[in-house]
Amino acid sequence: MTVLKTPPSSATAAPAPRKPRGAGRRREHQREAYVFLTPWLLGAIGLTVGPMIVSLYLSFTEYDLFTEPRWVGFENFVRMFTEDDRYLQSVKVTLLYVLVAVPMKMIVSLLVAMVLNTRAGSNGFYRSAFYAPSLLGASVAAALVWRAMFTEGGTVNELLDGIGLNTPSWVDDPSYTIWSVILLAVWQFGAPMVIFLAGLKQIPRELYEAAEVDGASPVRKFWHITLPMLSPVIFFNLVLEAIHAFQVFTPAFVIGGGRGGPADSALVYTLYLYQAGFEDFEMGYASAMAWVLLVVIAIVTAVIFRSARLWVFYGDKS
């Protein structure tokens, strides 16, 4: 005899699966996060993204701040490389500044960091003293003092004359002006120095002790231990300093007298961009220059990142 089973009633049906208690809390936390992020999002859109979009549009127009922009297409970009000699001069000066100031600043900051990493340089006073120039940054006051030091009859000329090196006024001679700007950048080595010092302290002391047992000289220890172990820090500092170097403005503006120095010898890219936009009122042309600079910085940064796999060593790699 077969017994037929009746289907369970709705009262005895299995309950529907419940959502995890944590899901509702996560959504609440996300809403709270967006509320706190709202001021930053508004600032990013209104002060960064929005102006960038407007600048991109203006780069294809002729605009003098007083009349309506007139669309000219790629005319501004063609003019840069075919008709504007001052633009090409600013590119040359900026490339010289980047190619010389960045390596010199990196080398000086690394050497000072290595000295401060020794027992003799471990005093906090020395670290503060060497870092002080970076606190001044690219301030107008520091640049004015620097200009006074390198002018005719200034401190630097007097010191060089005292050892028999007769040099003209650095800020008035086209052959010397950009070098005074470069030396000012090198003098402000405190920020990369601190980063190098932190990296040096992370290198295991056992590596140096093993090298000493093998009879390695200080030079070999530097090339085969310090540099490889410090390569991620070198990479980080190189990216930051390269980006900052392309954007240099205040030192060149002050030392060059606001016009880029004699014969445009200190006419860096951003200074010419400023003159085009706010002195000549060619805001469309200046916007095009700004976007070219952005693309160049992006390419240089990408090349540094791409090359990092060839020379940057990470300790966790097998």
C-alpha cells in the first residue's frame, strides 16, 4: 500500500535566506565615506578636472582673456615648433636645467645622507641644518638672496676673486645665469636627502659585515650593496625630482629679473608660459604650451617607470 505524502504547507515552508548583517553596515559606512569625500570631490572637479577641460579647449583657440575664444585648431601647436624662437629657447634651457640639476641634486643628497648615516653625522643638529634649505623651498626670499650673492660684487664673486678666479656677474652674463639657477636647485637637497637617509637605514648591516669578511673595499661595497639596495629609493627620488625640475619657475623668474635673464639664458618653460598667458594675454597659446608640458612630463615619467625593471632591485624578488 503506497502512502502519498502531502506537500508541506506554506506555514511549514523553509524560511527565505537572510542577508548578512554586515552588508547593511558596509553600505552605511560607504555612504558615510562618500559624505566625507564630498568636499574633496567637489574641489577636485571644480579646481582640477574642470579647469583642465577648459584649458584643453582653450589650447585649440585664440583667446586674450577679454574677447570670446576663436577656434584655430592646431595652429597654436604648429606655431610653437615652427615660428616661435623663444619657445624653442625655453625648451633648450629647461632640458639643460633638468639634465644637470636633477643628477647633481641626487648625487649631493646621497653623499650627504651617507655622511649623516655614520656615527659622526648622527647628531640631529646636522640633519636639521642640512634639511633647512628645503624648508625655504623655491621661495622668493631665498631666490633674492641667491641673486644678490651671485651678482657683481656679491659674495660668490668675491670668494672666487680671492682664489684667482675672475668671473663676471653671474646674473648678468648669459653664459652663467642658468648655472646660478641650477646651483640654487642643488642647494635645496634636503628633501631627497632625508628619503635617502631613511633608505640607508633599512639596508641590513649583515651585508656590509659579510663583504668586509670577503675583503671588499668601500668602493665595492658602495657599488654592489648600497646602490642595489637603495635603487627603489633612487627610483622614487628620480621621479619626484624630474617632475619638479620641469616645473621650475620662481628661481628662474627672480634670478632672471622676471624676463628670463640676459638673452633669454634663464627662460625656462614655465616662465615663458607665464609670460605668454599673463603678460602677452595669449591664453590659448599658453594653454597649448601647458598641455605639451603635461605630455612631456608623462612621457618622461613613463620612460623612468619602464626602465625601472632593468635597474631597480627589490629585496623580495627571488
